[in-house]
Amino acid sequence: MTQLRILLAIARVTIHESLRDRILYGVLAFGIGLILLSAVLSNVTLGWPVRIVTDLSISAISISGSVMALLLGVRSVAGEIERRLAYPVLARPISRGQYVLGKFVGVVGTVYLNVLLMAVAATAMIASYSHEGAFQYTVTAYLTTLALLLLKLALIAAIAVLFSCFTSSTVAFIASTGLTLAGHLTGELRFFLGKSESALTRAIGDGLYWTLPDFVTLEALSKLVHEKEILTSQTLAAVAYGSCYLAALLILATTIFERRDLP
Amino acid sequence: MKPRLRERSRSLLVSIMDNPNTSHRLLHDGSTGRVLSLLGAALLAHLIHLSSTVESNGSDATPLAVVDASVSGVLALGHETSLADLYWLELVQYVGANDSTAMQWPLLEALAEKVIRVDPMYGYAYEASGVLLAQAGRTDSSNEILLRGMEHIPERWQLPFFAAFNYWHSMDELDRGADLLLRASKLPGSPRYLASLATRLYSSSGNLDEGLNLLEGALALPLDPLMRTELEKRREDLLVERVLQQTEAKISQYRAKNERPPLSLAELDDPELRAILSSEIGRTIVFDPTLGEVSSPLLPERLLVYRPSDVPEALAAP
């Protein structure tokens, strides 16, 4: 219980620090701006404006949330060490694992707070463009899409925190951005490397496909806008995949940070 | 750049950087005015450039390049549907800003291809592009895109419907149009008149037997009760229409031989016709000797459709 309290205390401090970060508000403004822009764009389309609003609004949340998770994640541990703010905390009876987990929860909490604001704006926008006053999508499908998006953002934050545990914040930002981009392209990587005549290259393609985080698995927006059924079994499988991968990343991050010699 | 000029630029830059009052001076020694003037001139030049581009292209909405959709699809990074929306907006603006009769929308196929390559499930893009291409007179392209849409979204009834319209109205292939209409009529959400229209097309094409076979095939599949009733009614109509057409054929033969219509159907004295008229449907056939026409109360309106090819040239739309 005490350990959980410590973890939450670190998370709370991280949220307070993150909320003072001006760049966060810049990204939030970008996200909300894109959601508002979707309303303007939907007025110049032909046919189905609610699709444009939904697509652009959810994508705005996804892009802004990902940028926030990366920026806050890489600075959570590496930034604290670079500014020597981590040492007084680690000098207390707090394990390094608790510190890393607390930082992760703080980053995810901050991202989720911002996502909540954007989600409220997006939902209001979608509702106002839905036909005949009724919300365009089923509540289950809409909430499932948002829930999977939240899991994806947590995974991105975990990647950023992982790199932040053993490199500088700049290197961590480059590496975690690269891994996040690659995580959106696992299928394409496998496809293109699979075209090679070399068995080794094809094996690398397969290896990357199975080991890199597959963010497409955590994607339900296309089904939502095409009004296809989001199967419960698929959703559960996606949640299990994301949760397991997230847990693995956090364990790896804490293990690395516990063994690291701090300067 | 000559060494002397480079040296002078460098020393100027260093002096600006080293001097803490630089920004203050920039604001107060008239530099602000010069910067704003230059920015204004740049804006003016930009506007001139834009207007000249519009003049040379005929429209400001003409896309400069159609990038490979497969590449941009990869770069969408999980936001394919949003990228497809942006491409769709590009297509809409292109269509809206160009006169179809003058331009024939030469980039329409390429722009539609971008949308559907990035999001192959974008049903409305297939539908609207198909209609626009047909409007631009490119029926083959229209059918190609509509049939591709049917492969990706077989449950969208609008796609076979518009393809059927193309085959019927522009290509005078009533059989193919009827097949597609029948397919559309079986899809959820389709209007009930589609099955009726399909039977009319089959009738007008002269392929009643083919239509009946397809209807029998459709009725053998599991269907919703409303749709089953509708298709059974259409089968009944086709059966009546077949009897009417068979009787009319015999009357035409009689006319050709005797140069007058028969006074009654019994006068035709044809064993095949007698067998037809003795059937349940055949007994309902009514013959009008003054006009030489047959009808049935089971089919108040004959199953025929408007065919553009049948319209005399003088009456055809320009």
C-alpha cells in the first residue's frame, strides 16, 4: 500500500510538472484546432460530412496525444537526470522501479487529461454533425475506438519512458519517435522485406513484424467510420496484446534503470 | 560568393549578434518599416504568381501532381481514412471548380484512384466518382470504378445500382443492367422498386427466361421475408409478361400471314398457344380485337422500360 502511495505521489508530481510545460498547451491547441478545422472542411465536402469530422477529430486526438506522450515520456526520466532533479528523489527510500513506474503513470495521466479535453470537443462536434439529432455511431463502437486509442498512447508513452531510462532525452526522443513510426508500418515492413530474394532479409521482415509494437492492432477508427462491427473478440485480443506489450516495456524500463549507473 | 563579400556579410552578422541593442535598434531605426515593406512586396508577388497560375491552368483547383497513392497510404501512419478524406476533398474541389463540359475532368480518374487506394472501403467515393465519370461521358471508367467498389463493399446497393444505370442508359446493355439491378435489389437497405425495375429490364431486353432463372436463383437463397415476397411478385410479373409476349408473337405471325389481326385468340389455332392459354396465367389473358393487343389483369402495366436507343433522333435530348 505504501509502495502504491509512493508511486502515486511521484505520478502526481509528474502531472503537476508536465502541466506547467508550455509545449503541452501548444500541442493541445494544435489538436483542438484540427478538430475545429474538421468542421470547416466538412462543409466543403460532398455527401457525408460526419465522416470527415469523425476522421479528422479522432486523428487529431491520436496525433496530438502521440506527440504529447513522446515529448513528456522522453523528458520524464532522462530530463530529470539531466537537470539533476532525480537524485534527491532517488536518495529517499524509493526504489528505481517505483520511480520509473510513477513517472510513466504521471506521463500517461497528463496525456489522458489532454485527450479527455480533445475527446469532449470531438464528441460534441461529431454529435452536431450526426444525422437527425441521434449520435452517428453506437456508443460501444465509439468508446471502443477511444479506449483502444488510449491504450495506444500508453504504449507510446512506455516506449518513450523506456528509452528515457538509458539515454539522453534527445536520443530518447529520436529513438522512440522512430520506433513509434515503425510500429505503424510493421505490415508494410514485412510486405516489402518479404519481396526480397534473400531468406535473411525475409526473416528480418518477419522478425520485425512480430517484435515491433503493432499499433495497427490498436486501431478501430476505420471500422468506426465505415460503420463496420467492431468485434468484441478482436477488441479483447487487441487489449490483451497492448496490455502485455505495455507490461513488457515497463518491466524492461525498470530493469534497465535499476541496473544503470547514474552519473 | 566572392571572399570579400562573404567576409563583409560575416562581420555584419557578428556585429548584430554581439550587440545587445540590436533588437531595440531594429524596432526603432526604421528597419521595422523596411521589413514590413519587404513582406508586403513578397505577399503581392505571391498573389500575382497565384493569379497567373490560375489563368494558365484555367482553375486554381487543378492539382499540380497526383502522387503515388500507395506511397502516401504508407505515410498515413495509421490514419488512412483521414488521408482519404483529404484526397476526397481535393477531388470535390477539383470537380466543383471545373466545368465538366469544357474540361471533361481529365484528372478525375487519378484523383478517385488516390482516394480508393488509400481507403478501399470508402463507399461514397466509388459511388460519387462513378456518377461523375458517367456524367463526363466516360462510362467505361465509371463502370470500372463502380465494379471495383462492389468487390470491396459488396453490401452497398448503390454501386450495382449506378453501374446498372450505366449499362441500361448509356450502353444499351439491358441484360447486364438487369443482372446488376437484381443484385442491388437483394442488398439490405435497397429501395423496393429495384426488383421491379430489374424485371422490366429483363422484359425489355427480351431475355425473360434469363431473368426468371436469376430470380429463381435469388429465391433459393435465404432472404428476409419482405424481400422474398417482393421477388416472388416480380417472378409472377415476369411469368405473365412471358405469356403476353408469346401471345403477341403468335398474333404478329398471324398478321404477317393474313394482313389483318385475328378476331379472337381461338382463330390463331396454334397448339402451342392453346397450351399456353390453358395455363393458370394464360386463362387471364384478354384480347382486344380492335387494337389487336393482349393484356392481363394480373399485370396492369407492361414490363417495359425507356430505352435511349428507341427515342427518335429528333426527340432525343441534345
